[in-house]
Amino acid sequence: MLPLYLQEMQSQVEAVARACGLNFFETRFILVDTKTINEVAAYGGFPSRYPHWRFGMEYDRLAKGSKYGLSKIYELVINNDPCYAYLLEGNNLVDQKMVMAHVMAHNDFFKNNTYFQFTNRKMIDEMANHAVKVQKIIDRVGIEPVENFIDVCHSLDNLIDPYSQFIARPPATRDELEDLIEEARAAAEGNQEPETAKKGAPRSYMKGFLSPDRSGAGRTGPDKTPPPSVQLRREPINPTRDVLAFLLHRAPLEDWQRTILELVREEAYYFAPQAMTKIMNEGWATFWHSRLMTHHLMDASEVIQFAHTTSGVTAQAPGQLNPYKMGVELFRDIAHRWDRGLHGPEYRACDDYEKKKHWDTGARDGLRKIFEVRRMYNDVTFIDEFLTPEFLTERLFYTYDYNRQKSEYVISSREFAQIKNRLLFQLTNGGHPVIAVTDADYVNRGELLLEHRHFGVDLELPYAKSTLENLYLIWKKPVNLITQIKDRPTLLTFDGAGHTSRDLPLASVGG
Amino acid sequence: MSQRIDPDHSRFRQIVRGQIKNNLRKYISSGELIGKKGKDRVTIPMPSIDLPRFKYGSKDQGGVSQGPGDVGDSLGADPQAGDGEGQAGSEPGQHELEAEFTLEELARILGDELELPHIEPKGVRTVRAPRDKYNAIRRIGPESLKHFKRTFREALKRQIIMGSYDRDRPIIVPRREDRRYRSWKESQVPQSNAVIIYLMDVSGSMGDEQKAMVRIESFWIDTWLRYQYKGIDSRYIIHDTKAREVDSETFYRTKESGGTMISSAYLLAADLIEAEFPEDSWNVYVFHFSDGDNWSREDTQKCFDTLRGRLLPRINLFGYGQVKSPYGSGQFLHDLEEAFPERENLVLSPIADRNAIMDSIRDFLGKGK
């Protein structure tokens, strides 16, 4: 139970947040000491996770960080309904109030941002179920094999397709295709509503707009005929980036391994939207905590402490990108631009500096706009749409690169296009390389073939090789990866005994 | 307080320990890797334990940031190194690990890896020391030591006896006489006293590298013996042609020149033991490091006499480590070998280079003396 003075504070903050238009799940704050917050943070915010040493490693790091005063976790919030958030015991009251306001905005973001719509809102329970499942498996087969297998799963858990929930992808496996055909037939006969799966079901108003329509409703006759059976022999029918799903479907796994891989995948999908909206989410929360504090919640005696903490949160070290700072500044910029109408073709076409400087259409549309933005965008689209050259110049953005001659990082550009491209690159796919399964029967030997879509940056080679070894442990036959190394298309193979690397003719690489 | 994370944390530490064990030779041969922290803690830097993934090479990727500076300005070798505001990120740590151990844990790792036998201390029979242990309960004591469970149990007992306990409304109110406090008991524990006496040749032929080797080796010897004995004393003697007792700082830093008369150190050590560490209650260890270049045969003979007559009969172990130096002849080791064909508690160990330190430690401590 929260102490009374914090309960009162919470209802005060909630009332103000609600009045400002934030719309959030019920929030439960838990007051914990440093040790516990480190523990919970190590578990990714959840009170229970399956046993694994990686959580212990994370805890070790956090515990040391807080012991030596290098880092301090102010706030920890879980995307769940009800939303759970942690307050650190012993923080001063201004900080607690600020954290509460910050959490309310996160909570609002979880609830309303479209990319979170398919996340499990009972994830706390689900995580606890996972913990029980894994514990039971450990009891049966022993800790060593389970731990080793989880290591393998973790090393592959970025091989998912976060957008697959929002875009109906063409089917990857025969089963999926047959399901689709079945669904379509059922829908066409009209005796059965297509099953609205909680994951990936497009909204009704989008029907007919999505190409290969999953719901089946918009599908017309000729489209339903299955492709020729020649194609069916090969899997995946279409390249799929949901490598984990494909492995679940096709890899020779034991039942307990399948269970574990499945739950690791589920958790990866649960966390994916948070990685996709890091800048927005933190920016939104920072925007609102400072707005609520400065407009409503704070008296004069609290200003210094508030300013001190906020400046810490938005501090900028050279060579780093602070999502709090970038996010809040971009939200403020959007609010400002829509308040004064600094957007649209007319404004863009104007080349009179003085006129532009004093431009004000009196639109006062900023707040509405940012609420719309928080609903419909993720980091990639957010940056792509709202970043302006003025914004980057005023805030002294730059790109940096590694200079091999000097063995150090140097500022490489202050050009708008460069910075924006670099940002988009780093945010695309959560900063992970885009890799898809393209063939499960490569060279007719049942080998697995992955393809890396190369966007100009090579994979870290030693890591890629070790990951292939892990993949081999699951696939149990040779695994291959097509990538580019120093502009040369290369096929990396691990056959269980050793690695080989072979140059490929340029044409064989998609991208 | 036990935490849910404990099993995961200890599993992680187990993995770290395994890594250190596998790389022990590397850690031993470059002693500077190990940082001392406070009195009984050490830190060992190690490459972070990372799970492989498909990821971009960080050097190829570069990044975006904000701040002043012109194109071409340097950001240093690793701009990601500093961790900004502490955030519970969903990203796995990309940091260098710094494993922290107590000296005891480190000693255990050393012992496991080198298969060192535990030492059977002598003097157990003679010396006993009182030790306090908090395992008793008293009726009076400071509030901070109040034993809540016991207190409430007493109150419950009393209420049941008095008939004032209501099963439906189980309210228990302890009174003054119910209070119980944690307290201590004194017990006699056998105590073994131990002292390590380090002797080092600081003559001109012992260079910096030789001294570094001595420093590393004595660190590990110290670690192991401290683990074996609670409360251990260390004394340091340096010698060239004359010997004198110094503190540890001086011992490791002194740079002298001149000749070598090993006997001077042996005589001083013998005097020290006779004066301060009677053999029936002390476990005495003497380690002597030199490049093996003694002044004269007469002096060597004097060393042997001291060893045979005054040192070896009284002490647990005499270790002679001969570090190879470009100037030393290394004759002393051969002389010792000849003079003491039977070596009960005398260990001779040549240390050719840093890589040999580990074997030398095994030589010294492998006897279980």
C-alpha cells in the first residue's frame, strides 16, 4: 500500500493529467527500496520472470551503478492494465510528484499509441505463467539444457517482424497459406465470421485496403486460387522476417524447446513496440511531466528541485542521443509549429526570412496535433515527418563516424539530409539488421538460408558467426547467411564443424 | 534480506567465476589487472559476457548526437562509454564487466584451479581465543536487537495461559515481560596465528620486471594464506649486503644497487622469529625472492647453516623463488639443491617469466604446509 501522502499526491496528479486530456489505465504505484527497484528493473519491470542468469547480470550492473552513484532509476513503468509503476523510496517529494506525472504520460502512451494495440495488457500474469512453465521444464529436464537453450533463444530474439502485426504479410508457410484459403472460403460462403485473432486482425474499416487481405472479406474470386503446387513445395513460400515463428514451425525441436522458444518470441513481440517508440514515449512523458508540473502541480518552493532533476533527465553528453531530450524537443516543436501554423505548402513556399520569422496564422492547434501524433506515429515515422532543418540546426545536431586513421570518433556532418538519414537508419527495425528466412531447403539439402538486407552497414562479423552457431543448434543442419562484407556479397555458412565464407556474384543479393 | 533475483544473480556470478578460472593464468601473469578495493575486496576487469546476435558493427555505424563542435572535431575513442542518466533500458548491457570479489572468493578460485591442499595449521592445541556469537536470547537488551518473532510468541503464550486470547480476534499485545532480545554467547575458538615473512633481494641486478614478478607472486601467496588463516601478519625484509625490515610499500618500491649477501637476510629473519614468533603458537612462512647471485661461497655456506640450524626446524615452510634476471647467475638455486637433497619444508622454485608465476605458486603452496 502506498502511504497516505503519496496516495493524495497520486489523485492530485491524476486529476490534473485527466483534465489535460491524458487518458490512461488505472495506475498502481508501488513504493520500493533501491535493492528492489534494481531487482525489478533487471527483470524488465516485471515482478517475476523465468530464471536466467542474464537477469542476474543486469542486476549486478544496476546494483553497482546505484551503489557508486553512477546511475539511479527514477521511474519504472509497465505496459499493463492496470498499469504498474514503481517509486523509489527516499526520493524527495518533488521528484515523486514529477515521476507520477511522467508515469501518467507513459501510461497514456501505452494505452493510446497504435503500435501498442496488440500488446498483451495482462503481461504481468503472462510473464508469471512463463516463469512457471520454464520452472516446470527445468524440473523435468534439468537446469543446464534449459539455460543453454534460453541462451540460444536470446541470441536470436531480434529476428522478429514487429510490423507483421500491422501489415498483413504474405504467408510464409504452407500451413499459413492453407489457413488463409480456408478462412477465405468460409468467409465467401458466408456461414462463418472469420476468426478475429487478437493478433494481426485488421480493423474492419481497413478491409479492402490491405493487399492480401487476411480477413478474407475483401478477397475476390480469382485471388483465392492457390498458387501452383510447384511453388508450394518450397518453404518459406515468401521470405519471412519472423524467423522465430518459422523456426517454431519447421525446426526439429523438442516440445519443451518449442515452449521456450515460443515464450521468448512472445516476450520479444511484447517489448518490440517499446523499442519502436523510445524517443516518442520518453518525449511524450517528459513533455507532460514538465507541463503538468510547471502549469499545475508545483509551488514556488519546488522549482529548483524540479529544474535540477529535469535538467539531469535531458542532459546531453557528446556522442549520445538522449531520447528524453530529443523527444520532448520535437514534441514542443510540433506544438509550436501547429500553434502558429508553421507548416503546410504556403509556409514552405515562403522564402522571405522576416515574414517566416513572424509567421502566425493563429491556428493554436498544437495540442490537438501532438495528441494525434502520439496516437498514430512511431519513432521512424515521427522523425521522418516532423524533423525540420531548422530544428536540427537550432539544436546543434550532428552525425559522427569512426575515423580509422585517428582511432576515434569525429563529428562528420551537420547536414540535414545526413542527420535525418542516419537517425532513420538507426531507428529502422529498432536498430537491428533486417534479416529474413528465404529458403529452408537450400541447395536441396535441407539447409537454412537467411538473407541480410544490406543498407550500407556491415554486420559485426564475429557476432554473426557465433549467432549462426546458435542457429545451427536449433536447425540441426547447416545454416547460411547472405550478407555483404566490405561491399562484397558473401555467403557465410556454419555446418556444425566450421565456418566458411564465400564470395557471391553481385546479382544474387536482394536489397 | 533474500530477493527473488538471488538465484539468477548467483548463477551469473558462478558463470563469471568460471570465466576467471578459465583465464586464471592470464590474470595471474598480468598482476596489474587486479585492482584492490578496500581491505578485502578485489576487482577483476573482464570482457562482458554477451550473447551473440546479428547486429551492426558499431565502428561502421557511427551515430547522431547534439552539441557544439565543428565537423572533424574529435569525440574521443568511445563516445558511448559514459552512461548518461540511469535508465532501466530494455537494451542489454554493452559494458565492460568488472567482477568484484572478496579475497576469500579469489583464494577459493585459486585453490580450485591449482588444486591446492588446505593447510593443517599447527598451534591449534595451544592457543584459544574467545569469540562472540549472536546466537542467544535474553530478556533485556537494546530495542534495536529486539527479536520480534520471539517477543510475539511469548506474548501469545502468555495470553493463551491467561485466557485472554481470542481466536476470532487474534490481537496480540506484547508487554514488557514478553520482550526478548538477541544476545551473544562467548565461545572459545581455537586460533592459529600465522605470519609471512617476505625476503627480497634488492641488489642492482634485480630490475623492475623482476620486482613486478615478486609483487604478483606475493600477492597470490598472501591471498591464499589469508584465506587459510584468519588474521595473518606480514613482515618484509629487504637486503643487499645488509638486511633491514621495512614496510610493504618500501618492500615493493625500493631500488638499491650494490652487492648481495643473502645470509644477512636469513639471520635477520631468524632473529625476528626467535624474538616475536615462538614456534609453538605461530605458523611461520618465509619466502625469499632473489635472482640467485650471492656474493661469495662463504656467505652461501652461512645461509645454509642458518637455514638448517635456525629456520627450517621452526617454521612451516621456506620458499625460495628465483626470478630470472639478465645479470644474475642463478647459482644460489643450484647450491640449495645440492645442499638440501631432502627438502621437507623447503621449496625451491625457479620463475623464468610471468607465465611461470602460476606454476611457482603451485610449487610453493602445493605441499599443504
